[in-house]
Amino acid sequence: MTRGGREKDQDGPERKCIVSGAVGPKPGLIRFVVGPEDMVVPDLAGRLPGRGIYVSADRAMIARAATKGLFSRAAKMPVKAPADLADLVETLMTRRVIDLLSLARKAGDAVTGYEKVKDWLVSGRARVLIQAEDGSERGKTKLRAPDGENSLISCLSAGEIGLAFGRERAIHAALAAGGLTTRVVEEAARLAGLRDEAGRQDGGKTAGKDTKDA
């Protein structure tokens, strides 16, 4: 399992983190490029031109790369990295996860609300359970993630989940298999790493369906 919460895929492209030296699949790292005025720019979609510089999806590692001159070493030239680069990456990643979850909702692959989420879990339609990290523990224990790894996302706040569903707040949500689900899971895993929550976002232990009668 990588720091970002993804199983290592030997067949996928791998890159080396400039901080830890660890080699891992690209979805578990954050890509940066050198932009205008030699400023380090995060490239979360991996589409910006230029040579990619990779750092694990980990707040402390990004902060260290920014403050210890590691981007300049990797780029083999003097570059500038803002001291709050880790905060910027987290903000951009949060927006990315919310937008992907919103697209999944519009495609009919995501629902929110306790009863709807419960129905999806009981029927087996749900592939991933999403629960707000600031929701009540008592309320969250009423639902359990589906079988399998990476079946629980718990790094979003109720307000952030609500944004994806056009609500002020949402505590529970679920994703169906296919569609955008894989991308949501991958990006949420990176966000969990940035928020130091990767250890809680594995989904492997909380298997099964609702603990209450359907």
C-alpha cells in the first residue's frame, strides 16, 4: 500500500519522490512543474507541459521539498516554491475531489442521505461509502463500508460533501461501481495523505452492510 492509500500497481507508470526517494505509482504522488518566473506549480491532473517533479501525497514531504530547496535540486536550476505550497495543494486537491464527486452525482453514480446510502449498501449497489470526518461517531457507526479495500472515504468534511450534492452539509454518501468512482477513490486517497488521514482511509476493515435491520 502506498502513502496515498493505493495498492501498488506494478504495471502502471511509476515515479520517484524527490523527498523520500521511494518509487511508487503516479496516482500516489503529486506532480509539479516549473512554471513562469521559475515558480513551482502543482499539476494535479498531470497535463501541464514540462518535466514533472514528483512528491508523495504527504503534507510534511511537500513542505520539506518547498523549504529545503529540493525542487531546485530536482529541476537542476534555481526555482521558487511558496512556503505554503502544502496548503495550496490541499486546497486544489479538495476542490478536485468535490468536483469529481459532483460529476458522479450528475451521472447517477453517487447518492447522499442516510436512507438512500443505506439502500445502496444493503442492495450491494454501493462500491464506496463516504462519511464526513466531522460527523457524529454514533451516526457513522450505523453504516459500514462494502467488502474490499479502498471502500471507505473519510477525509471530507460535511460541508465539502454537501458542496458536491448542492447542499449545505451531508454526512453520508455512496458511490456505485464504474464511472468516475475509481478516480474519486484515487484522488480522495491523495487528499487523505495531505490531511494525514491515509491510515484511516483504507476501507479494508469496515466491511459489510448496515448494522441495523434494512
